[in-house]
Amino acid sequence: MKITAQEEYGLRCLLQLAKLPQDQVVSVKEVASREGLSSAYVEKLLRLLSKAGLVHSLRGIRGGYALNRPSSAITLGEVVRALGTVQTTDHICNQFTGNALACTHLMDCGIRSVWSGLTIYIKHFLDSTTLDNLVGNERAVTERLAKRWV
């Protein structure tokens, strides 16, 4: 799976919101400062996340962004789809065609099952992992995620 900068930075911005009490807002400038990003880029990312219904903005001097739902109700799958895409088997197979217009193994491919299985696993992982699962220090998050898959 290939993670884009937009997906990584967007998720990091969302985690800034997830760490706050429900309905508390944080300014674009503050998120940008905490993440080492430009305010313009953070604004772009938060607009995409807003368009997907994951966050909302409040205008004014004390304005900013907040999550639309509790962090326990927002999945990584939703975040990735709002900011980019989860690659599918078709995408992988159509991308690597060699010198031909289509893969020479299009009709009978032993590798496709591997890509298909990985795609299913990744989608399931992303759709069953919430922002709330990622709040905390690295060790706590690692332990939390490990317990889910044992």
C-alpha cells in the first residue's frame, strides 16, 4: 500500500483534533504549527475532510475546526478515502502492464490472489481502526493495535 503525503498529513491533522475534548475547536494556525506544515496546506486538508463530513469549521476569532463525530466513530478507511484512495487489485494489475496495453496474465494470474488478499486485509484494517485507536503515545497505540489482531 502506498501512502501519499496528503493522507499522512491529513491523518496527523485529524489526530490533533481527536486529542481534544469533543466539540473543542483548534485553529488552522495551531494545527499547522504543531505539525510543521503551512497553514495553507492544513486548510486544504481540513477542507477535504470537511467535504467528506469528518470535520466542521467554526468561524470567528475563536473559530477553528472540530470533529463531526467522536474519534471512536471515525475510521481510518474514511480518512484515507477522503484524502486519496485505497488501491484495488484492478489498479495494481492495470498499472504494471509492461510494454503491452494490458497485463499478459490478465486472464489467468496467480499473483492477483495475493494482491486481492492484501487489498481485502488492508481495507478491513483501515475500516475497523478508529482515530481513537491512534490517540496516545507510540507504545500505547502499538499495544492497543496488537491486541486487536491476536
